[in-house]
Amino acid sequence: MQNFDQMKALLQAALKKADVDYCEVRFENSRVLFIMFQGTALERVDNETLYGGSVRALHKGGWGFASFNNLDDLDANVKLACDQAKAAGEIVNEEGFKLYPVPVVEKDFCPAWILHPESVSLQEKIRILGHYQQLVLSYEGIPASTVYHDECCTTLYFANSEGTFTRQEKVDFSGRVGANGRKGDLSLSQGVSYGSSLGLHGMLNLDEQIKEMCERTIKLLDAPSIKAGVYTVVCDPIHTGIFVHEAFGHTSEADDLFKDKGALESMQLGRVLGKPILNIYETGDLFTSRGALAYDDEGVETKRVDLIKDGVLVGRMHSRWSAAKMADEGAVPTGSARAMNYEHPPIVRMRNTSIAAGTSTFEDMIKDVKLGLYAVGGGSGETNGEMFNFDASYGIMIRDGKLAEMVRDVKLSGNVFTTLENIDMIGNDPTADDSPGGCGKNGQSPLPTSSRSPHIRIQNVVVGGVQ
């Protein structure tokens, strides 16, 4: 691949041929590795290279998009995207529409790696993961283990017709060591997860965490299902992160919000959504976490945006398009335009979505709870408008201010706005969650995201289990 100056000259020369209001080019070289141990065997080792680019064009408010796999096809795809944009613009017919203006930048960005994945051999990665698998399988009552590791190392170029040109070196890696426990007809799984955007350090030295997880798995096989009811619930930082991402974060993505007038009405800036202790923010500049980026896929520098401040809705995540559409409420681009890869156009996506730390200790949260639940970790879940439904990895009952027995089959449900109002304590212990997988939207999944949230306490939560 060409160097910085060569790619700059190549992309900018192609953009000069664009006869539309705006045009941009992204080009990436991604090296992807996936390793999986399934059951008792090394199941898969996949290496893949994603090499290609895309062109996005805007004319009279209409968009065109084209992707390609060879730089020799760049000029042809600039023309294709421009022709599409002009055709769409004749229908949309927004003469004079412009994206929200942002500074022109020229930047070559590379993070300060802790341990770059490509500096560690494939054989060593397999050895480490195989050791973890054998450690899990050494426990009686755990007949199978699922261990996987996923990494992507990317060189990403971006140029637009306004003069911006960036190159970014990016890493995303994540993995999970899972224990599949079984007793009679009952089976369940627990896991230890890791991830980072700075290096492989997170997959090292996990033995003690894995041992604790395996012991917990065996205990859960004998644990009862929680009795369904309405409880005071304390969520651990992982469960807090899942809640704030799934139940609230998506409602703050301005591109979809702008298109849904009903949702926009319920999310009017200035609406009180919680107690003054509640602060929710979204950022891309936490480089220890998955979802971090210096510049988004529109060449906009990433920034922190406050979504809820002192209990009041104050902000949203924006692209240049949504910020222009919602400029009357003071919108500005937040560096939140992200694409899964060059085959997709950028849309407004989360990066690191978190509840800010409060002042309460964990002991403060449980000491006056007569009967409640400590919800730990995350499982599957879904949202439907204002309603949500999430599984916890497991639970621990709170009885007379103290942690008591473990329970399983824990499912929390409710209305997001009611739940936000019912958060009455926020912990002083923000904890990173860089779990594997990622976020899905408009067919682009899994996009790396993360959270750095604390414990929270919520009153009157509907918890499903046995009747």
C-alpha cells in the first residue's frame, strides 16, 4: 500500500473529479484473526484481510454510495457515487443543503500501543487460549468450554472534497473464556471476557479470574431460580453498562431520532429524566477501551458529549448530517459517525456510553435494603421503543442489608424513562466493560463499543424468574 503522501495525492486527485456538493473516500487495510476452542478441541483459526474502499457523495440532499476492492477502480466509483447522489438529489431536492461545517484536518494518528496484537505470534496466542481451555475443563461439573479470541488491526485512510485527509492505525481485540456447566438436565454458562483498543495485555494472566468463574458456575448449578417480583435492584458495572447502552444510548443517536417525530418528542432537550445525581455521557477518546477512535468516519475529531446532566436531557450523538438537520437546537457533530467497514456508509453510532460516577459506596447501596437483588453481569436482552428486557449473568439476593444466596434465571424488564427516574444511588466505582461482540444497527454488526459505568441502585424493578 502507498505511504501517507502517496495516498493523500491519490485520493485527493480522485475527489477533484467529483461534480457534486460534497464527496468523501475511505480506504482500509484490515487484518482479522479469529481463534476458537469449542468443547475440547481447537475448532477454528481464521485469518482474513479486508482490503478496499468506499465513496460517499452528497448532492441537493441526496446521497450516493459505492464500494470497491481495488484502488484502480477509485475514479470509476467516485463517478458512480456522484451519479447516484445527483439522481437522489433530484428527488430529495434540497438545493443548498450542506453538512454541518467542521475544521479541515490533516493527521497521521497512531495510539501508544501497550502490546500490539501483531507483535505476538499466532502460536503463542493459541498456547495461551489452550491453557485457559484446559484450566476450565479441569473442573468436575464443567464438561465443555468455549474459548474464542477476535482481533482486527486496521490502517484507515479518509479524504474529503473539503481538504481533510487522515490516516489512523486502529486495533480492536476481544475474547471470552467460557465454562459450560451441566448437572442433570440443567446447563448454564459463565465466562471471563476481555478487550481493548491498545493491545493484547487484557488476555494475559487470567487464571485467577477463570478459577473464580468456574467455581461460581458449579455453585450456580445448585442455585435456585429467583422468585419473580418487584425488587430494589443494585446493578453491577457490567449490567449498568448494558442498560445504559441498550435502553438509553440508542434513543440518543440523532440520525434515527430525527426521522422519528414521536421519539423526538419524547426526547426533547431539557426534559427531566432522572434525579440530579444522574449523569450520562458518550465519548470516543477513552483509548484503553473498545470503541475508541481519534477521528470518526467523516473525519471529525472525536469528543465527549453529555447526554444527561444533573438529571436533565442535554445532548445527543451527531453526524454532520444530523447536526445540520437539528442545528436549531444547538446540535454540533460529536465524532459519532461510524461504519462497520468500507462496505458500509457511516451512521451515528455509540462509542463508549457510560453513567458517570457518583458518590455512593456499594455498602451504602445495600445496607438499608430489606429484600432486594444484586444483578451481576450481562446476558441476552432486547429493547422495543421505551421498553427493555435484559438477562443478568446471575444474581445474589440482598437480605437485611447483606448479600445472601446466589440465584439464576434473572431477567430485568421495564420502561427506560421510569427506570431512569428510579435510579436513587450511583456508585463511586466506574469499571470498564470491554466485552466481546458489539453493537448492531442498520445491518452493521458487531461494531466495537464499550462502557465505563459504576454500580447503580434502582427502585421498583420488575424481575422475572419462577412464580
